[in-house]
Amino acid sequence: MITLRNVSKTYHLRGSRTRLPFASRRDTPPRTIEALRNVDLHVPQGSIHGVIGLSGAGKSTLIRCVNLLERPSCGSVVVDGQEMTDLTAAQLNQARHRIGMIFQHFNLLTTRNVFDNVALPLELMGLKRAAIRKRVLPLLELTGLSDKARQYPAQLSGGQKQRVAIARALASEPRVLLCDEATSALDPQTTGSILTLLRDINQTLGLTILLITHEMEVVKSICHRVSLISDGELVEEADVGDFFTAPRTRLGREFLNDFLQLEPPKALVERLEEIPGERTHPVVRLAFSGDAVSTPLISRLARECGVDVSILQAKVESIQERTLGLMIAELLGSPEQTRRAIDYLESHDLHVEVLGHVQRND
Amino acid sequence: MSSAMIDLILQATLDTLYMVAVSAVVSAALGVPLGVMLYVTRPRQILARPLLNQVLGIVTNIGRSIPFIILMVAIIPFTRLVVGTSIGTNAAIVPLTLAAIPFVARLVEGALNEIPPGLVEAAQAMGATPHQIIAKVLLPEARGGIITGLTITVVTLVSYSAMAGAVGGGGLGDLGIRYGYNRFNPTVMLITVAILVVMVQGFQSLGDYLVRKSDRK
């Protein structure tokens, strides 16, 4: 439904903004900023794809390249089978009717009430009043705003405003919804209700959703796939379950650890050594999902491999329908025993990451 | 006070209202579009035309920098071309309007500048054309600011119209100078000033009321 191929965006800034009147242009050489570099992204019909990254990583530019609010410097953007970069201005406006968008700060018109805000895209398309009414009322119903139709945005809470924005984005019956940090300005509870609404829309209307966010919570609760953006490049892409089990990049692990608050204790980190010695034992991070969660693997490990397991931290997360167990543990035993223990865990579909080795205390 | 004097004051009041009303309406009709042009042709705006924008900006600034009393006599040939005469109330309306157009334009540009850029971006994402953005987003969202600007313009026009006597335009300011000052009649002076004060208060209150009605923030 959305395919970006080799998309790059470069900004040229001509010197600093406050140039002295008599300074020549040579004094302030042009600067270029590469906001996006060779981005490839494919979002299939009906899926929810999240792009996560720190601020300044290029998320906003990326999502704006999809509906050409930002024109890519090079590369191809295909939405619903249509190459966007080839369209004329008029064709682009037509194509944008098929792409809804919501924003961090809602961007509602303050001088229009809820009904008229939702009606705006339909007015732009030239629909008659009766036809507009027919489309707006069910959308207010869907977003739970039926009793707010005559109120103005200033009278609504943040969550209600975002619901109006969602209804407005859906009014032109788009195939794709772009969400630009849609929940970043909302409190956790409201975030939850907006995310639930987005998931419902995705399921009932089959709407394809591309969202950008800096919150793992958003990715965890509604995304099917996730891409990690850093410094204008997509550095990692995975199914959400896999990403939460075992991120492949350092940045991915940082995001995950930050989110799960699952770090080995500080005192232990200081004692960690990279290379195993004669008298060390490994500290491992275990991630397991599916059947492994309900199997008493740790006690079996002790029986079958003869190692003792000292659990430093553990937590169970549910990532949509999947249950994910996470644990940081020390494996106590001879090098041979601990090696066999790790093999045993991996053979039971656990993801094992050796964080380091610590000297034995005994 | 003689009834002739009262007639004079009444006539002068009507003249002032007439000059202010006509020049306010015409300068709004021309100044609002100019202000919109100044805004939308800026670099990175919806109809970015940086060169046109610079030209419009310079022309507007020239209009704003000429002192009104000089403008009034400098454009006499133009005034004669437009209204057929260079003296009288109608002749005063031409320079009043010409002075107010760039004034309105800059105030409108300022009001548009207050609109969060996100609103325009949202409209663009909906597939709005530049014309639709102006008609359905920019002008309605800036309505309060534009009314504030027009109120300031009307009040400024009331005070500028006092100089209309220089081209025989009549009005309260002219009456105050000729009878109140030149003929040492402090009563007339006081009355004209009092009427002007009431007039300005009235326009300001009307403007404030309209802003309140249009503002939903």
C-alpha cells in the first residue's frame, strides 16, 4: 500500500539566518542537511507500521514524504499503486484525498465546530451539504463525539481533539492513515484510548496505518511491524514481537531496555568482563515467548544441565497477543555446564544474549 | 450657540463619517487582498513568489512612509483623475484610501502570521488548493485579527480625516481648526474634540464586540 524506494531528502541552508548586511555570501558557506538517506520501506495493505526514533532522527520528514508535504530529493514514493512524485499539483490533491493524516498538535480549525471540522475535507472535495451530513454523522458516532458536534475545539480535551482529527482524517474515506506523533501530546490514559480507536479503525475499515513515534508503548500496543530510524536511515526493521524479543541493533536494544527498565544491577555491570576467564560465569539476558513462557525451563535447566540459576531481574510483558518473558540471570556452574545450559535454552527457542562474565565469589 | 453653528457641527460630523466610511470600505476591499498576497507569496508559503513578495513589500513600505499631509497634496493629479475634482470631501477620500491600503495590508499580514503553520499543513494534507486554503483556513482563522486591524484602521482614518481641511474636505478636524483655533472659539473646539472622542470610542467598542463574536479560542 505504501512503498518508499531509495528515498533521500537533503535540505540546503544558505548560511546563517542573521547575516550582517555587509557580509558577503562567502562568509557563510551553504550547509546541507541530509534528513533522510536511502530509505526503503514497504507497508502492506491493512497493516500498522511504526517508525520509531529519537527526535531529530528524520521521522517527521519520512512521514511527510509519503503525502509529499515534503518532496523527496530523490527516490520513489508509491501509495496505493500510484507514483506520487510524478503527479501534477491537481493530481496530487486528488491523491491526498485518499491519504488521511493526523498530527501531534491536532491542527483543528479553531473557528469551526466539531461537525464543521470533520466536514472540511468533504467541502474541499466539493460535496453537497446533504452528502456531507451523511458522511460526518457516522464518523462522529465512530469516534464517540456525537454529543460534541456543536462544540468548538477550545471546549474539548486533548483526547477529544485528537478524536475529531481522526474523524476528519477518515472523512474522505482514505486507504491510508498517516499518524505524526499522534499521542505524544496526550496523557497515558488518553493515549491508550486513542490507540484502541486506531486499532479498531485498522481492523474494521482495513485501513493501512503508518505512524511515527518516539514511544515504545505505541509500537508495543498497536504496531504489526516496526522500523527503527537513526540519523536519517532505517537501521532495523522487524515484526514487533521479534523486535521486543531480540532487537538486532544497539539502538534497538537501548530503546527496549529503556522501555522495559530491564538492566542488570549497576554493581554487577561494573564487574562485567567481556572475555570469559578460568573462574567466571556468564550473565545472560533471556527472552522467551509463546510456549516457553509457560514451561518451567529454569528448574529443568538446573536438573538437566546441573547449573544453578540466580535470577537478577525478570518481567513478563504482553505484546498484543503474544506473551513475552524477559530475564537477566547468572548461570552458576563450570564453563562446560554453562555452555551446555545455553545450548539447551536456545534449543527451546529462547533468545539468549550473553551480557558478559563475572568472577566467581567463592 | 446659534443654530447656524449647530448646523455646521452636524454637517462636519456627517462629512467625517462619510470620509471615514468610504475610505475604510475601499481600503479594506483592496488592503485585505494585498495583505493576503504579502503573506502567501513569502518564501516557503503556499504560493511562494519571493521576487513578487519583495516588490509588494517595498511598494507597501513606500506607501506607509509618506506623511499623510504630503501624500494628500502630492497625488492631486491622481485624485482629479479618479473623482474629477481636487477639492472637497470626495477629493479627500482618495488620499485617505491610498494611505490606508498599505496600513490594512500590513495588519492583515500580521494577523495571518499568527495562524499556526500546522493548520495550513493539515489543509494541504487534505488536498486543499492554495485558493481553498486562503478561503477556508487563512481568512476564517485570522478573522479576529483582521477585525482588530480594521478597527485600528478606522480609528486612524478618523484622525487622518482631520487633515482633510487642507484640500477643502471639511469634517470635524477642519471645523475645529477654522472656528475653534483661527477664530478663538473654544466651545466649538471642545465640541468637535468631544464628538471625535465619542466616535472613536464607538468604533473601538464595535470592533471589540465583533472580535469577541468571531473568536472561539
